[in-house]
Amino acid sequence: MPSIANFVIYEEDLSRINACLSALQHKARSSAVLLIDTSGQLIASAGETDRLDTTPLASLAAGSIAAAGALAQLLGEQEFSFVFYDGERKRLHLSVIGRQAIILVLLDQNTAIPLVRLQVKKFSKEMERIFIDLAKRPEPAAGSGRSFSEAGIGKITEDDVENLFKKR
Amino acid sequence: MSFINYAAREINCKLVYYGPGLCGKTTNLQYIYKMVDPGTKGKLISLATETERTLFFDFLPLELGTVRGFKTRFHLYTVPGQIFYEASRKLILKGADGVVFVADSQIDRVEANIQSLADMNQHLKEQALDPEKIPLVVQYNKRDLPKVVPIDELQKALNPRNLPWFEGIAPEGKGVFETLKALAKLVLQELQRKT
């Protein structure tokens, strides 16, 4: 999978990603699905996420996957393909797409795990295709594409940063 | 890895506090957590040992407001400072947009600071981040303690490029927000330059 460093997504990208996540959530019979970048930031989610604190969930999931990857290397494995947490009521299935993103699937005790693994595998491929398309998109050239400033931000000034810290 | 979501008009940045054991990285985050408005912060998550030493990382998400209409989130992380947690430190640096190097100003911690800085530069490279280019701010913490190294000596040893630096007394908040603000500014400028 291509690198998604300095990841930028637009409306149409998010629609494709959301559609893919919703389908996975439905087919895996999961209550929620999160797409997270491997540095710990939430990219998108589907399902019942209102009662979830998704920001620390994303951060801790990335930490867990990073630790699993490092453990795998210590044991001479290239990677562990997924991490699974099994609680009394909730279960978590974490897996890496390519080397850049993580899919978190939140489950209950009634979910059939083989079904989840099958669906995650299937939708991971679809998600990889989306990321490949994103990476193929030409970089916005200054003054031509949808650059940061042309999207309405303009130049970030000292005052902008000062204002961020004023209201703390 | 900064993440710009044009659909939701959000900017997300990852900032990492790095430094030797007991230099005050977690104390910086705790002070920020204590002082910011409840509406602008998430939970402070500390993966720590029973003796409150950082085991894996601390994490504090901050949503301080908007920059030019974009909701701006900073995700603050600390690394575990103790020498034997090297593998964990490397993992936390993944995708960092900016780093605060927190130095311990005490005379007997000079070697630990130098070693930690070298370790940081090495791990940044391993994460495909250029130590010469990544936004970096230095905080000389513990300035209130009796046996501290003069600032000019610390500068020579730890900050020869004269990057932005601040004196800190983290439990009292001295230098804490100044450091964060300086890094936020560098990171946003870098983000603008890249996009």
C-alpha cells in the first residue's frame, strides 16, 4: 500500500471510505468499525460510535498494533495479522491494512469470529484499493489544484496560533 | 502524520514529548490537562506502572479551536523515558508531526539528556523522519532545582541549532504552554508548507 503520510482526504474520498466501512460493519454484524492511521489518528468510522470515546480508542488501538508488530519482529515473524481482545461482553478485532492503517471492529459475544475475519479480509482489499487511488491523485501544485490555501484556509498567521491558545 | 480532512474541515496533528527518564514529560501533559477548558480536552490516558512511571505512553487529545475554519486537534503523546523502554519510544515517534525535547536541567542529568537526544535522532530516522527538518522545540525543565546547568551550556550541548527553547518548571506551569504554543506554530507552518 502506498504511503499515506500527510494524509489529505476530500468529501468524495470520505464517501467511498464510509461506504466501505458501513458495508463491513453490516456484514461483520459489528456494532462499530473504525479506520485509524497507524500513528493513532481516527480517519473515519461507521456504526454506533456516539457512545464511544473514539479518539483514545484510536490512539490505544494504534499502540496495541504497534506493540504487536514489535513483538512479532522480536519473535522472527514479519507481523501478527490481527490482535483480538475478548471481554465478558465486548470483543475487539484489530488488523492492519497494508502497513499504514488499522481497522478496529467492535463486536459482542454473539458474533462469529470466522465471519468477522473473512469480512475484514475482504474489505481490507477494498480499502487498499481506495488508498491506492488516493495515492495516485496528483499533488496539488501551487496555484493550480486544491491546495491548502485554496480550500479556504489562507495563510496561517501568528495571530491564528495565538487565538488557538487564548481560550484555553 | 498530519491528517487533513477537508470533508469535516479538520486538521489533526501528533506532537510527542521526548526526553530522559523523570525529566517532566508527563508533568507537562498533566499541567496542560489541568489548565485547559474541559470542553477542549479529551481524557488524559496514562499507561503507567504502579509507581507512576510511564510504561508505554501518555496521551492527551486537545481541540483548542479553529484555524481559518478548520477544527484543529493536537494529539499529545509522551514517550517512556527509562532506558530499557527504547523499543516503546521508537513506536510512539511513528507519524509524529513535531517533537518537544524536554531536558532535565540538573547537573547530574547532563549525560542522560545527551544520550536521550541521540536516541531520539536515531529513532526519528528509523521512522523515516528527518531530525533536521521535523518541527522541534526544546524545554529546559526543572529550573527551580538547586544544582542546574547554566542555560548557555545546555544550549551548546543540546540545541546547537538554536531552535526555539524555553525554561520550564512544569509542576508550576512555567514554560509549559509557551513550549506547546511554539511547537503548534511550527507544526502548522510546516503543514501549510507541505500542502
